[in-house]
Amino acid sequence: MTNNKKVLTWLEEMKALVKPANVVWIDGSDEQRDALRKEAVASGEMIELNQEKLPGCYYHRTAENDVARVEDRTFICTPTEEEAGPTNNWMDPAKCYDMLKKLFDGSMQGRTMYVIPFIMGSKGSPFSKVGIELTDSIYVVLNMLIMTRAGQCALDEIGENGDFTKCLHAKKDVDPENRYIVHFPQDNTIWSVNSAYGGNVLLGKKCLALRIASYLGWKEGWMAEHMLILGIENPQGEVRYITAAFPSACGKTNLAMLIPPATMKGYKVWTVGDDIAWLRVNPADGKLYAINPEFGFFGVAPGTSSKSNKNALISTQKNTIFTNVCVRDDGTVWWEGHDDPAPQHATDWLDKEWTPDKETKAAHPNSRFTAPAANCPCISSEWENPNGVPISAIIFGGRRAKTAPLVYQARDWNHGVFVGATMASETTAAAAGAVGVVRRDPMAMLPFCGYHMGEYFKHWIEMGKKIPHQPKIFHVNWFRRGDQGEFLWPGFGDNLRVLNWILERCDGKVDAVETPIGYLPKKEDLDLSGLDISDEVIDELLSVKKEYWVEDIAGQKEFFAKFGDKLPQEIKDEMAKLEKNFA
Ligand code: GTP
Ligand code: SPV
Ligand code: MN
């Protein structure tokens, strides 16, 4: 399939290490995919779902201890610890390779090794990067065929001499004590062992498209971000694009596929991407352009309904893999927050009989669907544009019960970088560990930045200088709560009301209120028509309370203290301004 010597040499080396019985190249054909589906069903690795109701759909359960990304077992192995920075786990690369080689040694004996060449980005795009993942899991192969452009096309893309990210995955016995997700940025290499779950093993996604790509972007003058990309079409038919960075399970997929509220007639939202954006400055017009490097959605299932996210639901009706959801007796799927009421009888994610009186959840809170992006009814006509789409606004956001208002605008680029750098959010089930704890998560990249985060902030500031027509930067919070713990903002489709204000600000069409944290909407400039929401609630959503902010600033400073002299002066200046504004 290729004459690329770098590929062939590396492959021989890896074969000598993992010692597979067979090697199978993934060519990207439907025939090979169908044969692999059959094989996975025969071995029990996958379950065929009801093919009449869910054509081409399959089901997979992971091990009970292997249901989310494992941040404490994820490493950035740069030559020095300093390069990985205070927010990443680090090991000495040579020692780490030695340790991992022992785990990988003979790990595929008697088994098949699949070679998956894949492109992140569309074919021939100047943004694109190629990776090759070696894995012993058919589940990984079938997921990668949905999430990336995989097969011969990727080998054609690198040709005889091109470079690629070297990705090695072995499932082993999914031993959590020996689970490692390791990145060697300088070697353009990723090794993952003892997991078979999502972000730990679909190495094109978080490992390549964020951790390795953020490092490459830093070196090459572009950006890899944990951002959705969407287009908003107004009643005049004009489409404007925005990106938004929210932490895992904080609403990217939902926002990317938003359905406008009934009162906003003539508006449409087009999905370009739901999780990752690669951004470059276009020298021709001086704007920042974004592509979605992925080919599918690896979305959170629970909470997905025709009310919350109809477009996601429709995307999962064919050729989709469901992981750790609940299976009904008719071979269809169900999860908490589904349209249908709880099934009277079903099999839960742990493969146990489930009935509605059970206290346990039928689907794991981080259960997921892997669906082709092309299935999405609102996929943008530009989603595969090799040059990307021009970005008017960048949005940061997270889950904050009290502190952050519904929306505010940064005063300028550097202030916007500060707003991103001081982001915080309550933790979710997307990563192993406690849920609901506030943690600082700059740009939603804390678990995904492949180098020192102080350098990353600096890179953001430097990029700003290189963009003649900078996007405006905003912060949103859909998760503000009232005294009973209830969400104050309806969210979902109604978030378009906020996006609309954001675009009006970009166009200089509306004024704003200047506050210590930035510009807030004047109440009358938010289109709230048809919304059943009281004036008091809106006032609360738009309030900036000094006592919460003083506490938050203390948290920001404590976090920044970790960065020492790597914290850019521009960030320190913004911090001083914020403190002064609240004094
Ligand atoms: P990852 O795939 O982990 O990166 O997650 P994500 O950021 O794409 O999050 P997703 O859109 O899947 O949403 C996660 C959860 O947040 C779901 O349970 C949604 O129902 C909920 N959610 C999304 N948008 C809103 C909103 O506007 N308001 C409220 N209250 N909940 C929301
Ligand atoms: C996330 O956790 O941000 C995800 C899911 O998008 S995973 O691919 O597991 O990282
Ligand atoms: Mn994500």
C-alpha cells in the first residue's frame, strides 16, 4: 500500500516489539469494514443492533474500569520536565520508552495487528496531518473509520517521503494499574496501552489532534484547540462562523448542532465540527480560518433527545457505534434523558438485566455514540473545505453555578486570552475522577495541551499579533444556577439568542455595559421574545457579583503561581487590571 520508507521501517520495528501473528492494512473500503464488523460480532467484541431500525449500527461494552479518559495516567514525555510544564504528567522519554517496551513486548502474540493510516483534516488540505495507528482492537479500527478519513487516502497523502504521527495501541488486559497514554511530542509519537476506551485509544482524536497538534501548532505558527465550529445563517442568507471552547461534557456537540428557537425565524445553524478546531491565519484576507480535523462525532449519549439535540439523535440512526449505553430487548438503544420513557426491561451497560426500579443508571454517564459527520442533517456545506471557514468570534465557557454571567465580551485580544486562561468549570464524567468539582481549565485545554501551558498562553498572545482581522473573544455560561440549584437559563436552542448578540457585537451593531470583567449585554439587546423568563432571572444571569469574583481571582492567582516566570507579562497585566477594577 505504500513505498514510504519511514512507514515501512517503523512498522518493522513495531512488529518486532509487539510480535503479531498477522498484519492487516486498513484500506478504507466498505468491504473490509463489513468483514471486520462480522468478525467483531462473531468474537463478541461488538453486538449487532436491530438492523431494521438502526442500519449499520453496532454496540460495544468496555471494561467497567475503562469508561473515560484517564488524566492521571496521561503523560507528555518531553526531554525535560520543564517543557511539559506544571499541568502535565511527565516522564523521562528514554526511561518511559523502556518501561512501555516491557508492556508492549509480545503484546500482540497470536493476534492480528491492524495498520490504520488516517488523515486529520480533509484530503489535500494545507491544514491536514497524517497519522498511522497500529492496534489490536477491531473496535478501535471501526471507530477510527468513522472518526477519521482512513485507508489508502492517507498513504497517498504522505506519498513516498512525507511524515506522519506514529501511533501504537495495544489493548492488553485493560489493567488500570498498567494503563498509560503517552505522548512524545519531539518524536511525533503516541503510545497507549491497557485501555480500550475513546479518547485513550482513538489516537487521532485527543492524542494527535490536540496534544501532538498543539505542540506542532506552537512550532509551526498555528493553533489546535478543543473547540466546536459552527456557522450561523441569518434571514438574509449570510453565514458567519464562530468557534467555542468548553471543557468535556459542557455542551460543544449541543451548541454545534443547535436548532433555533421558533421565534428566530429565518435563522439556521450549520455544523462544521463539534470537538476540535485547527486554526490558521489566511494571508490573503488576514482572517483566522478553522477546520474540523475529524470525520465523525464521538458524542455523549445521555441527555441526547429530540428536545435537546435532535440533529445529534438523527446522526446516530445509521452506521453508528454505541458504547456503554443501554440495550433494549428489541435491539435498539436507550439512555437517561432519551425521548422514550425508561424501558420496562433492558440490558444495562454492565451487561446486567435492568428494570426501571433499579437505582443504578442503565447507561454509563459517559456512554457515547460514534457517528459519521456526514449523517448530520445540519452539516455545513463548508465542513470539508480544505481552506476552512473564516472565524468572526471565539467563545470560551464552562459550568459555573454562580460566578460567570450568561455572556460577556473581552475588551481586546489579550484580555480575551486572559479570559480563556482563567476559565474554570465543574468537572464531568468525561474523565475518571470526582464530578462537580470546580477546577481551572484554561481554554478547555488543561488535559490536552502538549507542552508548557505558560508557553501556550504566550503562543495565543503571539498569534493575536499575526491576525490583522482578529475574531472578537467572548465568555458564556449556560449553567448558572438559582438558589434551589436549578439552571436559570433554558440553554440548548435558546443559546442562539446569545450567539446573535455576540455577532451583533462583532458587527458593532449594539452597545454594551462596561463592567470590571468586560462588556455585558444591555438587557434590551438580548432577543428574549417568546421566552418565559422573568426580569429578575435575567438580571441575575447578567449580574457580576464582587464577592464571587474576589474569591475567583484568588483561585486564578493560585493557579497562575504554578507557572512562575513562564506566565506571560500580558497575562499578569490583565490580572492587575481585573484586580484594580474590583478594588
Ligand atoms: P465532549 O464530547 O466530552 O467534549 O462534550 P461536549 O462539550 O460536546 O458536551 P455535550 O454537548 O455532549 O453536552 C454534555 C452535557 O451537557 C449533556 O448532558 C447536555 O445535555 C448538557 N448540555 C449541553 N448544552 C446545555 C445547555 O445549554 N444547558 C444545559 N443546562 N445543559 C446543556
Ligand atoms: C472529551 O472528553 O473531551 C471527549 C471524549 O471528547 S474523548 O474522546 O474520550 O476524549
Ligand atoms: Mn471533547
